[in-house]
Amino acid sequence: MNQDSESSPPLPPDTPEGELTRLRAENTILRGQLGQSVRLKQETLQLNHRLEQELTRFGVMQTLIQKSVVATTIEEFAPMVCESMIDLLECGAAVYWCLNEASPLEKRFYQSGLGAVPDSVLRELHRWTPRAEDSNSLEECPAAHLVSLSAAFGLADRFLFELIRDSSGCPLAVILSGNTPRQSGFQPEGDDSAVTVFKTFAKQVEALIISIQRNQTIKIQSETIRTSGECLTAALASCNVGLWDWDLSSDRVHYSDQWKVQLGLAVDDVGDSPDEWTSRLHPDEREHALKITKLCMVTPNGSFDLTLRMRTKDRRWVWINTRGYNLLKSDGTDMRMIGTHIDVTASKTMESRLIRAESKQRLAKEQAERENLAKSSFLAAVSHEIRTPLNGILGIFQMLRLREEMERDQMLKLLEMGESSGMWMLKIIGESLDIARIEAGKIELNPEIVDLHVLLDDLIALNVKRAAELRLEFRHKIVPGVPRWVRVDGGRLRQILVNLLNNAFKFTREGFVSLEVRADDFRSESHCNLHFYVVDSGIGISRSFSRVIFQSFTQAISKSQSSEHGIGVGLTITKELVGLMGGEIGFSSKLAQGSCFKVVLPIEDLPLPTSTSGPCEHPKNWKFEGVVLVVDDDEISGEIAKLILGALGLEVDLAKNGLLGLELATAKRYDMVLMDCWMPAMSGIEATVKLRGCATALSKDSPVLALTANARKSDAAACREAGMNDVITKPLLLENLREMLKRYLPGCRAS
Amino acid sequence: MDVSPFCENSDKHPDMLNFSSASARVVNSRRAIAECLEIAGGSHSFKCDLLMIHASVGHHFSDLAAEAKLLAPEAWVVGASCCGVIGREGASETMRDIAIMAVSGKELSAAHVNGIFGHNSRGKARELALRLKQNLPAVNVVYFMAPGIDIANDECIAAIEEVLGPEVTIFGATSADNMSGQTSYQIFNGEVYEHSAWLVGFADPDLEVITAASHGFVAVGEPLVVTKADGHRIIELNGKPAWQEYTRHLGFEPASSCRHTIPVGALAEELAAARATEYGNPHILRVVTSREEDGTMHYATTVREGTRLWLTVRDESRIFEDLDRMTSRIVALAGGRAPVAVFHADCLARGRHLFNRILKEELVSRMQAPFRNADLTPPWIGIYGFGEFARLGGKNEYHNYTTAICALYQNTRCDLPNP
């Protein structure tokens, strides 16, 4: 045994005991060497373990770095630091103590493994925390004081703390680590490597905080950029502005989503080649566009502004305004063009419409000017047309005054000429009024039962005479089947046919004029279409004039070239009247050969009346009996009426206004009252109302006929509503007057 | 919920125990528990009936115990401090490691006794066993956790066997610190203790248990003779103060601590020939976990005067060979079945202080590989403690410096005798 070899005296080596002693000694040496070897091996293991521990610590730091990537605030970062410190140093407690600018230490800290830190410790630690401008380090705190601080912290030993500063050296935080008494026994003695590790760790934390601060700055800036980007994107989207960015060095183009949307393309439909743009250009504009962009491409700071058509995904063409700007610098750097891309199809369409509207406006203006000119011509014509018969009438009266004793034949001729001139004037006035009514949309029809055959016979008789005077042939034919009794505005029908026949005679120097009337085969029980043909062998209608023949104030031959009367509204009125009757008018013509006008009118075909209670034939020499009151403020009109009525056998009283007329009609019984409508003191309407309402008036129930120049239907209705029996339109024509007298004076007789 | 494929046998009895495990390295002790429960059960609030925790001594054990009780209020919560843990994820020996085994089922129970030391180990262990038996009469396997310092483990085994019967398999470990020999902690139902023991019992008739241990050390030189002893305390070796003599032979100064001696100071006791054959080594190892000022050493078991103790050296090739032999034997006994769970106890001296990381990982990998099923390691909880409990030669035994495995298998009970 060991103790034996150590305590026994040495023995000679050549004896067995000596040999045993020697062997024991060698065994002792060998055991010592073995123990040494084991210890060395263990130390090697410990070193190895240290190395592994360092690697582990590296891993802990690495983990902290990775975790800190997601930490955006100190509140998130500080607990990570504490836990890493504990893991790294295998200590019992760790604190991350935030500092602020005003006070180096604030009572905000993050800890792991510790209980609450007493205020006294905070105050104590405060002493050793440098101000921002102070370069003193916490390490200068005396070791003995550290021990007392450790105890105050509730730590046993290895109280480590380090100041963390930002990149400008400003203190940010204090980190502390240490062992609680409970854990201190688990730590290996004399292991100073923790201090080095702690300092390294503190540096790492410092770097991470700076990184976090930078990240925060970057995040804020990124957020600002993102917000700005979103605003820009929203603004561009709301303005429908696309963008493109052409990297000339790589020949790649970035097209914004809005660029694609404007062409109806999906985001994935478009690559990054310039061809995406050029291939969609309209062929008519591609060459020009490429020329302009190439020029811009080689011009530093060059720009272009093009509006061109581009094809959309659904193969429509849209107008795009594209503007480009070359960022190429004079030194050849930044080879890039950027630009905008705006769909201007709507504004282009608007522009086209505007142009068309302007064109229409111009045409309308020209038309208005033409019409104005035509109206001026019309007024001139009216003036001429009125002055001409007026000249005749006045001339006749002057002749009558000069030749007091004129022969009867000569006087009758003059009177006939005067009547003709008056009728001419009446026609012109009538046409002028009709045109006015047409333009005002006020023209109206007065359908009545008409003997169509009588109407046509009168017309034929008139034109036979006229043709003879003009040495023309007048052909006429009423085809069997044309109904006799029809409901139609006879006056207007007559006006239509007269206008057509007048024109025919007007423009026919030789040959014929014809009128043919037929009813078509397609007739119902009560309706049929009447076809009127007015044909002549006159001068015909030119192609250019045929386009405006129904327009007002147009004549095929100017006044200066024509000896015929007229103001150029006849066919306008005719067409309007035909339309009003639900019919149609058309014509065909050949220059120098003649014209054919055709009118088709739907007519109500009435059964033959059982008694002919309609208009009766009146001999022109009918005489009447009775007393008539004529109320008219116009002295001439009153006197003419008095003369005509007197000539027809009637006794006449005159009153100059409605009031006087009412007084006379109240005081005296008249067989008839002819009442002008527009008069001073009291209108004819009012006077009639009062007369009808005055129970004591002697003429209360006498027929009252309106004698008015207002020929409108509404005027007539107003007269009837006031109590008048009928309306006689000025000028007072003998034939019309006779008809009215026959109707309202019972005692008429043929003389 | 149980995510372990080892707990999803379709033909298992509905009352059969379910096991799931997890391990992690987390500084925050409360979060460590929560994370492990999430890994093990898919949710930190999943229900279990037993939660076994092994945690490195750097953890805040009060937090661990409180959080475990909070998250598993209806479960038995048992735990121990250690130098490191081994889980399905491998081994780790930092100050903030944790491993858990969560067990669900009715046929289990746990008991606890406080104030257990070397001098009262027998009585306290008996009391502990009685408490368990009262809760779970039909217990057939127990996991025993005793404090690693100042404990007579052989007395504990004897006391448990007295109560539960020698046929009951005792597996387990002794709690430890980081090999500094200062103290060790035990957790039982939300409380933390330093000198307590707990016993978890399983009474699932569908479970079969196989345990084994191996160390791979070689005894060298002349033995040290115990010349004065008291229970588990060795007062003198070779007639000299034990600690001085021990460190002298190791080449350390007497002022050295157990931190220095444990890695290299394994003491070997002779084994009977029959047991030596199963063990693959003629010696069983013992550790000195602490010392007193007068040089008295705390031995792991009761030691008698005249006992010869050899110093040892580790033989890496033997360590690997013995490990392979041990796992092969377990696999053979299992008859091709995959275990439903493995409880593992390893000596802290076989951890980072004995092997470098590469060798240690290789060792753990070779240990777990035979138990894998479809490349998945079964629920696994391992502890780097001061000592290990595993059967040897058909008897329950306390070991040091070994790797001890307790593999649980589902029924089809094999007829092979339990070693």
C-alpha cells in the first residue's frame, strides 16, 4: 500500500523485499502518472467545454440579433436583452435600465430573475451614471462599492453593469447582471471570462440598439415614402394617369398598372419590352411616334408630347396622350426616360363633337343668314307686292277724282281693276299671315262638310277662263269614284289647289296646265285617299331648286327676272297645309319640259245627305230688310259697311265704339249688330257680353256678328263665347256678307 | 390532445396511459413550462394527469412549479433540478434547460416526502412508498426521485421494496445541480424542496417496463479501503480522512471541491459475478457528491468498513460498446415493439464534463436510435443527475456514472423475465 512504501526504510534492491518495494514505488509513480493523465484529459475536456460554451454564447448572441430584427421598440428589445444575458452568462438575474435625456436613470427597467429593486439602489446607481456630456464610465465605480450595490440588489457576486450609448455617445441604458445568493454556488470559482463576455455582449447590445434606432428611422421614412407613394398612386389612379419608366441601358420598360388598365390589359399581360408600347400604336402614327421618341432618347433633358391612337386588348382604338422626359445627363449617365400615359379618348371625342357642333353652328348661322336674307327679300317682295296693287287702287281713285263724268264702261273697268288689286293685296296679306302662323305653329284647320265637286267645278271654271286668257290649254279630269260630300277644310283645300295651279300657270308660257283628281282603290267604309295631280308643260324645276322648293321665301326666278306676282311662300304654305291634313305632297320635273305635283290627302268620305241643307245658291241680287247697327271705331270701315249694307236694302246706324254701340243697342232694337272687336272705350267683346247680360236691352237677343280683322280660330271662339253669333273677317267681302245676312236675317228675298 | 404517434395505437386500452414529451432551452421559467406543454400537447393548456419536469438548476424553480400547477391544475406535478436534460430533441446542458413528460391516464399516482437525508433515508423512503401504495395499491413500476446530496439510495430502494415488493421496478434518478455539489431541488405539486423525494407509480397492466444501465469505466490500481464509515458517509479511507486520501489519489488538492472530483473521481465497487455479467462490468460505480469540513465524504449508498473502492478511468470505446450492448438487450427483450415512452437517467459526469459535444451527441443518438419508430423518437425524458435507479440482475439497484434506460412498452406482455 502507499502508506507502507512511504513509511518503511529503504531495502536493498536485489532482495525480494527490495524488488517488491521497487515495484510498489513504480506503481505509485504510475498511478500518479495515470492520475495526472486523467486530470490532463479532464482539463482538456474543460477547455473543450469552454470552447463549446463560447460557441454557445456566440449562438445566444446570434439568436438575440435575429430576435432583435423584429423588435421595433425598446419595450420589445429590453426583455430579449435580459434573457440573453442570463442565458449567456448563466447568471441568476439581469436588468435593462432605460435612461432618458433629462435624468440619466428613469424608474423604468426590465428585469429577469430579480425582485423589485429598492429605490435606494436606484439612487446609489444614479451616482455612477454619467451625464451625456460626461465621458466617465461606469467601470470607474470602485469595486468595493460594486459589492455593496450587489448586496443592495439582492445579488451575491459577479455584479456586472455596463453603460449603453447611442452612436453619438449619449447614454441610453444600463445593463446589469449578477447572481442571486442561491445561484452563486453554482458558478465556477475564479471564472473571469464572464466579465469579458459581458463587455462584448454590452457592445453587441449597443450596436443592436443603434440598429433598432436606425430601423425605426428607416421604418418612419419607409412609412412616409409608402404613404407618399400611396398618395401618388391614388392621385395618379384618380387622375387616370399611367406611368412608364424606360431604362435605356437595358432597354427595359416598367409600365405602371394604370398604364395597362388604360389599354384594358391585365397586370400580367404586359412585359417589360418597349415593343409593348410600339406594337400597340396605330399604324398611321407609329412611324411619327418612333421618330419623336428616338430623337428624345438621344437628347439630354429632351422631352416629347404626343397624342396618338393605341390599340386596347379588345382591339378598340383609344386616344392616348403620352409625355416623355429624358433623364439622360450630358455626361451620359442615367440613361432613362420616364413619362406619363393618359387616356384622352373622352376629350378627343368631345373635341370632335365640338368641331361638329361648331360646323353645325356655322351652317345654322349661314342658314339663318340665308333665311334672314330671304326674309329681307320676302319683306321687299311683300312691300313690292303690296305697293303694286296699292298703286293700282290709288291710281284708280285718283282717276275717278279727275274724271268726274267718266263713262260707265270705263268706270266699271277701273272698278274691276281696283277690285282685282284689292284681292291681290288680300291674297298677299293672307299668305303672309299663313307663313306667320306656320312659323308660330298656330295654323289650324276648320273641317266642315264640303261638296267637293262644287269646289272643284268652281276651281276648274276659274282656271279655264284663266287659261284662255293666257292662251294655254287647261286640262281637267275628275275620275269617277271621287266622293262628293267630304269633311275637309274646304278653304284650305282650295288654297292648296289654287297655289299649285297658280304656280303651274305662272311658269308655263305655252302648252297646258292640267288638274286631275282621283280616289285610290284602297278605301275604307268612311275614308279614302284623294290624289290631286297638277301638271304643266312649263319651264320645269332645276335640281338645285328642287332641294329648297318647299322652303319659305324661295322662288325659282328672282323678282327682277319675273313678271309674275308672289312672295315665294305658296309652296311652303301648301306643304304645311297638306301635312296638317295628314297628307303628302311630292313632285317630279324636267327642265324645259314641265312639272307634275301630286298631293295625296286622306279624306273622310260622307254618305250622301238626305236633304241638301248645306249652302244654298244665292243670287247676287238678293235684297234684305231690317235695321243693322254697325259698331266700328274706324270711320272708313264703318262707312263702307254702311254703304254695302245700304246697297243690300238695309237701314244702318253707326256707333264709333263699344260703349256707344251698347247704348244704342240697349235703347233700340236692331235686327242685327255688326261689332268690331278692337275698339277704344269698350271692346266689341265686352259690349256684347254686357248686351247679352242686360235684361232691358232691346237688342239683347238680336244676332251679333263679329266684324274683325283677327282671323284666328281662337279669336272666333272668343267672340262666340262672348255671345256673338258668328264672325265676319275683314275685309268685308260682299259675297261673305250676303251669306251671313241670309243666315241671320230672316227676311231676305231675291230682287 | 396527444401528438405523439407512440400514443396512438389503435388497439390500446382506453384507460392505458398516454405519454408525450418535450424539451427546450428557455430563460424565462414560466414561459419554459408553457412552451414545453405546447410542444408536447399542441396547447399549453392541454390536460394531463402527471407532469414530470426536469430542469437545469439555473431555472427559477418556484416559477416552474407555480406555472406548471397553473397550467395543469389537475395533474400531479413532480420535478427535479439537474445539470442538463435529454429529450426527443437531444441533450442540452445549459443552466436554462427543461424537459417534461406529460402522462394522461387514471392508473397513476404520486407521493412525496420531505426532509429526507442520508441518516433517515430508510424511514422516509418507507413513508413515501406507503403513501404511494395508499393511493395506488396495484402499482407495478415506480419512478423515484431523491435528492442527490446527502442521501442513502440503497436504503431508499430497500424501503420501497419493503412496501411495494421487490418485484416492483424502481427506476429514477437523484436530483442534482450543475455538479457543484451545492444543492438540488425537487418540485412536488407547486412547491419546491431541497431535501425531499417523490415517487410516481404506474399501475397500468398494459404497460411493460424494461430497465438497464451501463457505464463503461475501468477500475485501475490498488483499491482504497473504507476504514471508517457511518451509513452513507465515508469518514476514513485507508485510515486517513476520506476526502484528503481521495483527492490525494486523484492528484487534487484537499481544498478542491466535488466539482473537480466528480468528473474523474468515480469509485468502483466490486459486483458479484452474476450481476457483473449482465452489467458487462465487474464493478458498479459510486460518486462522492459532497464533503464535510472534516473530510467526511457523502457516498451515494450505505458503505461498510472494509469495502474496497477503486479509482476508475473512463474508456470511450467501452462506454459506446456497453451502451450498444445495453440498448440491444432492451430491444431484444421488447421483441420488436416500439416503446410508448422512455425515461432516461444519465450521470451528470457523463455529460459535458465527460464528453465533448460531438461525442455526447453521438452517444445520445446511439442511445435513442434503437427505440425510434419510423424515424420518430418516442416520448423521452432524460435527466443529468447525480445518480440513477435501474434494475440489475433482477434487483433494483442504484448506479452512478451510468446511462440508465427505462423503456415502457404496450402490453402483449413478453414472457421474458424482467431483469
